[in-house]
Amino acid sequence: MGATARAATGTGEGAEEPGEGRAKATGRYFEKHFAYIRDAIQQGISYPATARRMGWEGKVVVSFLLLADGSVRDVRIVRGSGHPALDRGAVDAVRKAAPFPKPPAEAEIVTPVIYRLE
């Protein structure tokens, strides 16, 4: 369950500490792909019929582990919407949106899923 990216190391002035290269690669990955991941999840939500009928809206904050192959594991609710149907839908949206672009290392993603009737 470790990271798949190797840390860049070196000696002398300007050398990176072990793990620093991986952190930079991970940072670049998220600068490039976080919006895509968030939007893919958001576009994948299916508004539950009961929630639509009842006029329920809300924000669900989900967390999941993004694995080295782009798949997800341990999808969970960090902060629920107050409506279990919306919360379940957010978890399902994460699972349906995967796989994502392969990251340089496993990482935990925390992102909101917004339910808004239009």
C-alpha cells in the first residue's frame, strides 16, 4: 500500500530531501488533474428521484484513496448533506467516475459533491 513514485535524491546544494521529489510530482499531478477529478465526479451524480421530488439539495464532502492505477478505495462521507439518499449518491458518483488519471503516488482526495435542483 506504499507509494509507487520514487523520491528524487541527490547531494550538494539544491539537492532534494528524500520524498521531496515525490511531493513535487504529486503536487504537479493535483494542479493538473484535481479539477478534472472533481468535475468527473460532479457530472456523474444521479439525482435520486426521492430527493428530486422532495426538493432536497445539499453538499456532501467525500473522501477516498486514489490508488496508483487510478482506481479508488475506501470511499467515505466526511460531511453528509443531512439526506442519506444524497450521501449514498455521492459515494456512487465517485465509484462510477473512476478510474482517474494515474497519480505518481497513492493519495487521499477530499472533495465536495453538490446537489442543486435547476
